[in-house]
Amino acid sequence: MGKTRVLVIEDEPKVAASVKTWLEENDFSVEIAPDGAVGQYLAFNNHYDLVLLDLNLPFVNGYEVCKAIRSVRPDCPIILVTALGSVEQKLQGFDAGADDYLVKPFDFRELLARMRALLKKAVPQAGERANEVLRIADLEVNTGFKTVFRSGKAIDLTAKEYSLLEFLMRLNGRIASRHEIVEAVWDMNFDTGTNVVEVYINFLRKKIDRQFEPKLIHTKQGLGYFLNVLPPA
């Protein structure tokens, strides 16, 4: 079995070199792209198991590169590694299709942990059904193709919106706390001071519930969120 291939899109030579050296010491195969245009080209024309992506890049910014890679490599894990650390910037990154977000400066051990978590998640487990279909009322999710339909109408979701929806559907109506959602959907301990869960629940409601009946996404005050035909008691 070959080494895990990582594309590092980073315009600061010293940062890129240190990340490359450290990853190679941990048995990864690493290729460096010095700007967004080169990074996008390499991602389109080569297979990588994971992409580490900066946001402040020459020629094409990281958000656009992330969207482009996600459009052609929907299953490739993408971690944004950047000095831009506001909540709005993180949300924009997740909306662009990123799987995780790490703010510079960072500890290499944390980066490795996040990479391993995403790589493990990306590999289908033995016996996993490739095209499992989850259904609640007229909402249908195909986990293999990652498609979502409601009343036969295709619903376009970002990567994080899809992950949140699939997680809630798999609970079969059980309430998920904010902490559970953060751990399951964002993989690592997200900043508990942010309202990212609430923001993404609202995103989903606009796309899944706004134009349809019955409403499926519910809040149980003080406990969390659940997805079911019946409203909270």
C-alpha cells in the first residue's frame, strides 16, 4: 500500500517547507503548490488523499480553490490552514466545502490528529453500504452519491450542511446536543464560544423546511436538535 498523498497549497515558502518536512517524517507523500492557480491545477489533474489549503493565496484565493476542488473531488478531505481565524471566515470556509479549519500558528500534533480523523472517515469501512438511502417523510438522502431530495426536488447542500443533515437523520428522531453535533460533524473540539451549530441548523431549515411541509428540523429547548415528522412536545 502506497503512502498517503497530501497536496499543500501554501504561498509562504518557509511554512510550506516545514509542513512538507514534518509530514514526510510522518510517512506522508507531499506535493507543494505555491499559489491558488497551481494548487487548483494539481488537484484537478492528480489524485490526493487530502489537501491542506491556505486562504490568502496569489492568483486564486483559498475559498475559490476550495470550491473548485470540492466540485471535482467531492470526497477529498480539505483542511484550511490559515491565519484568518474569525467565526465569519471559518463559516465561509465551511460553506466553500472545507472539512476542517486550523488557525496558524498551530501544533503539528494537532494537525496530524485532524488529518488522521478525516482520512479515517474518508475510507469506507468493511461492509458499509455504498449507496445507503436514508428517508424521513418525503426527505431522501443517498449516502453514496451524497444527494438530497425533498418531495422529489433536488436540494443543493454544502459539505458541512450535508454532514449535519446525515448525522441528524441517522439518529432516527433522537435529540442531539450541541456538543454531540460539534464532535460528529466538525470532528474536533470546535470553539464552544461560537454559534456555528445554530448557524448551520438555520441554513438547513432554509433549504430543507422553508418551502415544504411538514417541518422536519426541530429544537428541544435546552437539549438540542432532532429531525422528525412530529414537532417537539
